[in-house]
Amino acid sequence: MTVKEVKRLHTLSGHRDCIYTVINGKSEGDIFSAGGDGMVVRWKMEAPEVGELVAKFPNSVYALLYLQKEDQLIAAQNFEGIHLLDYTNRKEIKSLKLTDSYIFDLQSIGKKVFAAGGDGVVYVVDKEEWIILDRLEYAQKSARTMAIHKERNELVVGYSDNFIRVFDLFDHRMKQEWQAHNNSVFTVQFTVDGNYLLSGSRDAHLKVWDSANSYELRDDIAAHMYTINHIAFSPDGKHFVTCSMDKSIKVWNSNEFKLLKVIDKARHAGHGTSVNKLVWTSFNNQLVSASDDRTLSIWQIIF
């Protein structure tokens, strides 16, 4: 299946600095963004032109996590830890200081929240008691990105020492580690069926690992010109997108890991600077991208 057309539907402005993260919210039309200005903004895809400020922090926010069951939001403020937000009433419920460093990613399963730190530590937090349960200290360089495989009970972490490490979700022991790239691992994502782990790096390579066979390397693709910042899958799992410091977004087939389309400034009036994060929503199958240019773009990809 080929990409017939790409349309940029909206450009969302209002952030005053680079936008580092964008995630889904409660409904398919809800998204949240945050960035270097410390602002956490809620957008409604039905009428995306005006965002709603739900929190403002003194430092950059690199990561957000939506808690479906609680209908709450966690924001990771650099140097100051994590903050639990009642975003509807714009109130902070509680906060927890984890590290004096950056917090690059947040993931959650069951009662646990995992936070990837710039100090190389992955912090395990009890989201009910709001205490640190454990610290996974296996690297001297930043823990940058995480992905959870529920069926295998595994937490996969990509690090700035070029390694990927796999941990047990229950007892937190390290099950496996390997040098995955020639530079920092910036993003890891499992395919929707869980059969493969995809990783993207500062070395601009996209790699495909067989999760059922000890994460054996299946494909190594020179995918971008510069750092691959993020990978996101379509709601049906048939396609995925990568974004990069090279200012482009690329659309891929999930079965063959084949490049289908390049979305960039020259061809589609795309972002003029690094594209940092993506979320492929189930709202009319629209894609949202976040950039250093302080804007979010909403895309319609027609197959």
C-alpha cells in the first residue's frame, strides 16, 4: 500500500519554546503537549486552533504520561521530578523529587510508574503511595527512552551509552543488554503485535529487533540524515512514522519496514527545525508532530 496524499491540516502555535513531547489524552480527540517553556497544554482535535494551559513549570518538561484509569496527567519537570496533575481543574495533586538531572521519558503499568533519568537511573515509583520503590542503576549515561512489552513482562530502556537493556517488570532484574547503536538510543517502540522492537538513534539508523528470539537483529536501516528522535505507530499498527533532527517525518510499512513517504518542508510545508515527537491519533487517523520550531502540526495521511 502506498501513500496517496499527505495534507497538513493545522499548525498549532502558542508554545514559547521548543516542544519536546506530545501524547494522547482521555478521548481520541484529546492531546497534551509540553516543552522548553514549561507549559503543559491541552488541545482538542475537533477545534485545535486554541489550546488550554493546564500547568506551568519553571523548567523544561521533556515527558508527559496520561493515566487512563485515574484520568490524570504526570509531567516530568527537569531537575525537580514528577508532578501529578488534575488537568481538568488545573491543580497539582502531588509531586516527587527524583533526581537533580533531566527526566527524558515516562511509562506506566499497573501501580508502577517508570521514569528515565539523565543520571542513567530508571526510577520505579508507586503511583498510589507516591514513593520511590526502586532505582535501576546500570549505566553512567542517560536513560533516554522506554517501552513496555506486557505479554513478556519486560521494560526495555535505551541509553546514551548506545546500549539497550531489558528489565523484568516485576522484580526489576536486568535480563539482557547489548550495544544496539553507534550513538545514543533516543527512541524504542514495540510493534503493535509485540513481535519486534524498533529503535532509533543519534546515529540516524532505524533497527528492528526480534523480541521472540533474544532481540536478534532483523534489519538495520539508514533511515534519516541525523538523529531519529521518535517512532510512533498508526492505530491499526499497519504503519509507523519516524521523525528526526533532519526536520523530516517518514512514513513506513510495518510488515516490510519499507519507506513509503517523506514529509518535509520542501514538499509539504513541514517543520523548519528538528521534529521531536509524534502521536498518531485515532481521531480521523490524524498524525500530530511536535518541533523545535515551537509548533505542532496536524497531518492527514491518505493511503
